[in-house]
Amino acid sequence: MPPLKIGVQLQPQHTSVDALRRAWREADDLGVDSIWLWDHFFPLYSPPDDDLHFECWTLLAALAVDTQHAQLGALVTSNSYRNPDLLADMARTVDHLSGGRVVLGIGAGWFERDYEAYGYEFGTAPSRLRALGESLPRIRARLDQLTPPPVGDLPILIGGRGEKVTLRLVAEHAQMWNTFPPASEFGRLSRILDEHCAAIGRDPEEIERTVLVGNDIDDAEVDALVDVGVQHVIVGMQDPFDLAPVRRLLARR
């Protein structure tokens, strides 16, 4: 069994670009396998009177040239925020900046405030999932057409836990899948993903199983997640970016 991968998600809210750059350089120097941002336009939580936030893909370009080793991407990009062909081109371009380390993380979108403030139609959860299903083939087709092509494999990661649609889209289009603890729920959803793979004749081992956890995760929780098939643990954190939990996980593995 390959060693457990360890990543970090640096949340671009209530922070500065300088703090983010220090944190992702430190994480890369530590030897993390992946560094992620999230794709929103406003903070997701406290303090409510502080709208300090930075845009994801612009930051990813800086992250790509500031680091040398880790995979990088959005955990996850909202499909609704950008034309899918443009998103493919953006990801390809950042992949060149990084030397081939980009993961195109994507999901259906859910944060209504982003949609309203930036003039996107919020719709419904089913309509956003339909749009994601329509975008994924376009993204893959555009990646195949771009000149020059991506440097790396540019895997697609889909985030979400919808049993009927999201996990089917993972089986059809993705090389990575992300969701959340607890281990019991992760294991149940992972088995459903396996069933979707079987229905279309795809080997479920082709899909890397990743999980986003809090920075207070303990060893018992990590063991439980590994026992249900997690291959890649990503620790989410906001400023101040204390990488001690990431150091502990790296040392433990």
C-alpha cells in the first residue's frame, strides 16, 4: 500500500496575500503532497463584519510559481463561476506555471451569496448538478484541444457527496474524489462510488479517495479514515496558518 498522502487547504479569507505565500512556501518545504485553496468570493464563516477575501485562480497562479513539489488546486472550484472551456484553459495555463502539478478540482457550487453578489443564476441544487454534468465533457474536450497541452496529467477531482448524481459524475469523469468525515459516512459513500464504477465498467481503483478534515484531527480519526479507504488527507485551516497538525501527520506516516 502506498503511503498516505498529506495535503493542506489554505483558506483565503481573513488573511493577506503575504500570509498565504508564507504558508504555502512552508507547506511545500515540509514535503506535503498537495496544497489547495477554495473558490469563493466572500468568507464562509466568522467574523461576520469582515469581508476580507481573495480570488482563487489568481492566487493559484502565484502558488504555482512559488512552490516546487506539491500538487495544487482548488478544493473546489464552483462550476458556475466560469465558462467551462475558459476554466480548462486557465487550469492548463496554471499547470504550465507549476511544471505539471495542477489538479482541476470542481463541484456544482452551493454558496448563494457568491452567486447573488456576482450576478450568477443560483438556480437549484439539481440545476447546478445538471450544469456540472454538462460542463465536464466540455472541460475534457477543451483540454484535449489546447495547444500546447497541459504539462502534467491534470487530473479532475470532483468534490461532493450526492449519492445519485455527484458520485456518478465522479465515476464517469474524475481521477480523484473528495468529501468529509466521519469515517463511517466516507466508507458508505465510497462503496456507492464503487457501485457507480461497476455500472459503467470502470475500475474503482483508478479514483483516488481524498478527505478534507479540520486541523484538530487526531490519530484515531486518521486511522479510521484509512481503514475505510482514504488515500489522501487534506487539512483545512485559516490564518494564522499553524502547520503543526500537518507536520505531525507527515512525521506519523
